[in-house]
Amino acid sequence: MSPEAPSLLEVRGLVREFDLPGRGLFGPRRFLTAVSDVSFAIRRGEILGLVGESGSGKTTIGRMVMRLLDPTRGEVFFDGLDLTSLKGRKLRQQRRRFQMVFQDPYASLNPRMSVGEIVGEPLLIHDLVNSPSERRERVVRLFDRVGLSSHDLDRYPREFSGGGRQRVGIARAIACSPDLLVADEPIASLDLSIGAQIINLFASLNQTERMSLLFISHDLSVVRYLSDRVVVLYRGWAIESGPTPEVLTAPAHPYTRLLVGQDPGIPAELLNGESETPGLCPFLSRCPDALPVCREAAPDRFGNAGGGREVVCHLAASQDSWMPSSSSPSIQGIA
Ligand code: SF4
């Protein structure tokens, strides 16, 4: 993938806050910051892995990219269009170009419709077929593409295994030939061998149809296998990013190092500590490498000399291979 390839998706300074209950009539607003100033881009035909443990904000980011959730601040550009400002018909027109594959395929499929109807529905909504026979023909081709049989057309979601339902969900997602798929933990509820088949299906869609993919997962081994680049999230912060092999074999951030060392899980005490001091590094209380400066100021974002990698950590300031990144808001004003 050429670094000069144009971005299909660009996420800039995304923030999402959720109000917490218990404010009282005149009390101050209480809120949880689920996503803090996250920026990244996906080039055409690229697979970007968004990795982090439960509660790191990755699903919230996926939902904001899909416009299923409005950001508190920040922008999402898709093929140059500011999605955050699109509404109504203009948003619906663009929607067929970016589609989502959900973790729980059963919950995302209408149980009262046959799977043939489910997969063919987007073709009707977006007016992409002229007749029922053309629609059926297109659905049969989609079934074939995801490894389902045309004999399955009239069956219902409940009659499929988890892997079969996920194939139906993927067939529906690719029905309108989108440019981007957002896949949120798509194999988390599947057993190992079925999950591997679904991963290979995503890889094949990327290679043959050039679909870009935002692949959201807590599973580093899958992200390592599938993605060209990776963004590592910690408590809503994008703390490190870059080409997947480089980040996962030579991580620069102490959290990424722990994550890689503990693959596929990390100790609970690293996830469930006390809340951090606003305005300082979110990993401070758990960092084995913390410096005195980490207790005084927020770290800046640093880029590596060769380009393509970023890390938000004070440790990078003392290393020649890193320099302050111009793209940078650092960690500021953490709520
Ligand atoms: S900024 Fe300091 S506390 Fe945060 S990860 Fe880097 S070394 Fe650790």
C-alpha cells in the first residue's frame, strides 16, 4: 500500500462524551469521556486495525464513523465529504458506500425476514435493481461470494449457525458494493475455525474487491494477520499507530508493549485502576516506565523519522528516532 494513496476515510480529533446520572438539579454536569481526540485515516484498499481492550472506545469510534452516534467534537471525512454535517437524503445516498458488520449477527438480522430478503433489501432501498428476478440473481451471486448456497435463500436467520449468520450479515453489508466496511469484533462470538473462515473472507473482499476495512478487535493475533496498519487505543486515547508489523514487533508505547507481551489478554489490574489525573498521561498510574515529567505534563505526540508511525509518550522525547509530530494535539484537558 503506497503511503501516497489518497485517504478514503479521515477521522479528525474525534471526541465522545456520555452524560452520567446523578447530576442533581443544580449540580455540575458529570460525564464520561469514552473517546478523546482520536485521529486516523484509511487509504483506499487498506485494512486498518483498531485494537484495544474492552472499554477502550473502539466500538464507540466505529459507531461514530458509521454515523450511528454523533461525536461530541471532531469530524469524519469520507472520500472528501464531511459526514458529520450530512443529514437526511444526502447521508442516505452516501450510506451505501460504507457499511457495518456487527459482532452479533443474530441481533442485526430481522428474524421475520428470510435471509434472501435480508440480503436483497439494500438493493431495493438504494434502487439498484429493476426487477425481482434481477434482485434474486444479485442475491444468489452475493450468497455465492460469502460461501452460502442458493438453497438457503428462503431460510430464516434462526436456522443458521453463528458463522452462517455472520456470512448473511456480510452478504448484506457488501450488497451495494461499498468502498468501506466497518467490522466490529465480527468473530468474537464464533468458534476458532469458523472465525478463521470469516477472516479469510474479509481478506478476500479486500484483495479482490479492493474494499477498505476498519477492523475493530481486541484480538491482536487477528489484527496482526489481517491489517496493514494499526491504531492502539487505551481508555479512549489513540496512544500508538503505524504499520502493523512495525508496531507489533517493536512497540514504542509501554501499554502497547504490555499488550503485545500479554497477547491475547492483559492483566486486569492494568485495565481497572483508579481514574487518571486529568491532563496527564492516561496510562500514568499503571506505567512501569513512568518518568518524573509524566507527573507534571501531558505527553506530546511524536512521529518517527521515517514517517508512518506515531506515539504519545514522554519516552519518545529522549530518542533520536522520534520527533514532535506536527499533526498533534497532545493529551490535553482530559475530562
Ligand atoms: S507518558 Fe509517561 S506515564 Fe505515559 S506511557 Fe509514556 S512513560 Fe508511561
